[in-house]
Amino acid sequence: MTAEVIGDGFIARHLRRHPLPHHRVTVLAAGVSRTSETAPEQFAREARLVTDTARRCLEQRRLLVLLSTAATGLYGRQGEGHESARITPLTPYGHHKLAMERLVTASGAAALVLRLSHLVGPDQNPAQLIPSLVRQIRSGTVTVHQGARRDLLDVRHFGTVLNRLLERGVHGRTVNVASGISHSAEEIVTAVEAALGQRAHRVPHEVPPESLRISTRRMRAHVPEAAHFGFGPAYLDDLIARYAPATV
């Protein structure tokens, strides 16, 4: 019985290119991905998929890995996003993702919930953050959401964390997978401009201020190798330089 990846998006494609070390695992990398989503039918469709997948994993004794979110919609705009904290989601998307986590937990299936920050890598959806910024900057004008901050993580590092968690048999836990570093929108735009060698006219757009920092203590405890991922002052520039120039 081989490992299974459900979904056809950016993360699912990455996982299929890098086989998982655990042969009785199903990674659910499908469902609602837009943090601005509000449509009940989209949420209902994912709920049916999660329910059916959890039931099948329980019957087949497979480990279910649910990819959830560590976004502000779940954790809020301020403070530290920690897996064991009592949280009150801010958005319909956040409420929905928390409900999916609880659905999986209540299903009886062996499960691992991963709350992901904003992953960056090749062949991303054009609507995702970095491809969107690349397209805007190349056009000569970019909207800067002043007040917004994002934790960005190389999809390669996500893959390493997932593999190590599976190798070590971690389950029955919720784990943030993030860099633990929050970057302002202005910093991210500057990094993309530097990677492209092109500056754009910036159009400011005020949004509610954010200072959320995603806790990575649990991730680092389970995956000590994360200490060597290079998280620090140069991580953002290195990450953007790796992927932005090749973004179509």
C-alpha cells in the first residue's frame, strides 16, 4: 500500500514529486485555499471530502495528515499563534479550517494536523502572494497592504518537516509548520523587487495592523533539523531570490 496525496494544487504537486517515507499515509492537500473565501458551498464541499477521507483512513488504518492553516484568520492578528492556545478565528475561512481539524480529531482515525504558514515554491497558483507580487511589479505598479505581515516558508522545508514527522511516527498532534518570522508587506515587496531587479510604483492600501508570530517550538521539538533551515535575517531574501525570477 503506497502513500497517497489528495489534491492537485501547488502543495500536492510538490509532494508527488518527492515520495513520502510512510506507506500507510494519506495527505489531504485539497479543499478551500483562499483565505478570503466565504462561500458556504465551498466549505461544505471540503467538509464532505474530509469526512469521507477520515472514514476511509479509519477503515484502512491509514494515518491522515490534514493540511490546515496558521493564518491570521485562524490565530488572530496579534500575539503568538500556538497550537495549544484557545483560539477564536477571525474569518469564515478560519472558522472552517478549525472545524475541519475538529472533524478529523473526532473521526477516530489516526491523524496529524499541520497548520501551515504561507508556503513559497515553484509553480504556485497565480493568485498566491509571491506570483501576484511578481506580476504586479513586472507591470510597474504594486499594491502594498500596509499593516499586513506574513510568515513565509520554503515548500522544500515544509516537505522536510513532513517527512521527519512521518519517519518519527508523530500523530495525534497539531503542529505549526512555519519559519516563525513575520515580515511586513513592505519588506516582502522590497525582496521581490530586488530579486527581479525592477522597482515598481507602490500604491498603499491600509489594512488592520498585524503582529502575529507563529510559534515553531513544537515543530522544532519534533524536527530538530529545522534549526539548520537558515531562518533568520537572510531567509526572506534567499527564499524570494530562489523562486521569484522564475515565476511566470
